[in-house]
Amino acid sequence: MPLKTYGVLVARAVDTRREGAADTPHYQIHLIDDHGTHYRIAVNVESQEQPSELLYLVHEDFRHPVTDRLTGLAGGWNALPPGPGGPNLDFVRGNLFDPSKMRALPPDVEGPDNDLADILDHYVRDAVEDPTARLYAFGERWGPEQKIKDKVFGFLPGNGVHDIHMNQGNSPKFRQSDGVWQDGGLLIHFPGRSRWVAVFLAFQSQEWKTDDVTGHALPPGGGTRPEPDSQPVRIVAALVNPLGPAPERENVTLINASPDPVDLTGWRVIDRLGHGGTVPPGTLAPGACLLVPLTNGAQLGNHGGEISLLDADGRKVHGVSYTAGQAGREGWSVVF
């Protein structure tokens, strides 16, 4: 069963609090939206399950089409319908980052810049000190609790967002929270610097191959986080804005980076909405490239998008994303 109230909070960070030892310690953030409503963002920094250290990844200059999809959202809480149509986050399908680059950190240890709370504090405190910065917190809403003060910052009514982490591929204990296009995360926009910072978190107990409908692990124990450069066939370029009027003939270029031939029979290239065409069947030789024309309604929009490569079993092999800026030059391929 997916999260009940998934969405994104758009507000200004005004204070933070680091929790000490607890059953599930959090890094707490106090936010106020443009209407004066107070919220608390509870960010997990330790897991209840072993290994207890969370995986994290920070992009200090995050460039992805999801930031354009956030443009125009009202300040405050924005409920997001399920599916890929909006700015929803999905760590498996959204091509937000390379999971192999995530690293584990302890929650809170003595010394500077050596734990997850330190990492969060560095970027969130920067946003607190910049009155123009806005924090976009993806997760599950709780409250407002009309008669209960917030237990950390003391405002009334209690109100906030949690599950600011991957929300699929969970262990059996937390399987009820599995879903697709409902992952949590923190995006911070600094308009004066024309920059977005993104923070992504996941538990080491979570699996990275998940069912496209339920978000459950597929199969349990068989979807560990990919190792760096472990995928033999990858997307290396895409012609997303060909010369000439629409409908344009878009294509994607694949490369077999491995020393072994790979049978591509039954493989597909798809867009964010799952539309796509079949890769020409046959074997791709070591070091060889293949140009795949897009068919069956797949669209690589000029305003940014995501492209994924699926194997014959329908499992994601590789994925990339591109921005409107990258797609702006007509006739040029975007190189990944």
C-alpha cells in the first residue's frame, strides 16, 4: 500500500535541530510557507534495521527536468497524484541520480563534517541564512494536529512532512509503505545563485529492482544497488530535437561497454511515461554502438525528459535525463 498523502512542501527553512540518541533519530527542520503556516520536516539519519547507516547522495548543482516541473507550484503543501505525470520523485524510474554513487554515513558522531547530520546541516543552514531560498520537501504529510504543539519547535498546530527518503523496495517490516513515483527527497532552490541542491536518502535494507505497480522488491533479495560501471549496455546519446518540423524522428544511441556480446532481443527504450519502442533485435558486439529510432508514441520533449533502457524482462538496465537547456540546440545530440 503506497503512502496515503504523498506530495511536496514548498516553504522557507527558518531553523534546524539535531536529535541525539533515539530509537529513530532525525534531523529536524522548521519551515514556514508563504501563508505563515509552520511545518516540521523530520529527516531520518539512522535506520531501525541493520546496517543502520543511511545511504546519501548530494548534488550541489542539480540539473534535471523535475526542477522545471516544480515551477509554478504554490507555496505550502502540494499533494501529488500518483504516477509519472507530475514532479513526483522515483529513485528507480526517474533517472534522478546514479545509485551506485550513494555512500553510507553514521547519523551523528563527534567531529566536523563526518556524519549525515553534518551533511544536512551544511546545506539546510545555508538555506536558513538566505531569505530567498526555498526548500522543496518530498514525502508524506501529517497533521495539522489542532490541539497538539509540535514536539520539537513548539508551534501550534503540529504539522509536517516525513518519509524524506526512498519509499519502495522495503524490507517485509515496512513493505506496506512501498509504492512507485512517491520517493522522498530534499531540493533546495537558491534563486540568486541560479542553483538547485538535491539531497537523496535511502536505507541499505531497501532493494533497487521493484515492481512497476506495487513498488515491492523484485525478487526479494535480488535487487541490490548497482555497482559503479556495472551495466554493460548504456545510453550514451539522444537526438531529442532533430532538424525539421514535428513530428521529428528522434533516436537514442546505445553502447556495449563490456568485453562480451549482449543479446538485445526484446529490449526497449522508453520515455518517462513508459512509452517506447523495441530495440532492433540481435547481438551487440563488444564496444559497438547502436542507433535506436523511437517509435510507439515515445516522445523526447524539448523541455527536458528522461530516457530508460529496459531488458527483455522489463527491468531497467540504464537511465539518463536531460534538461531543456541541453535540448535547445536543434539537430544536436545530447551526450550523456
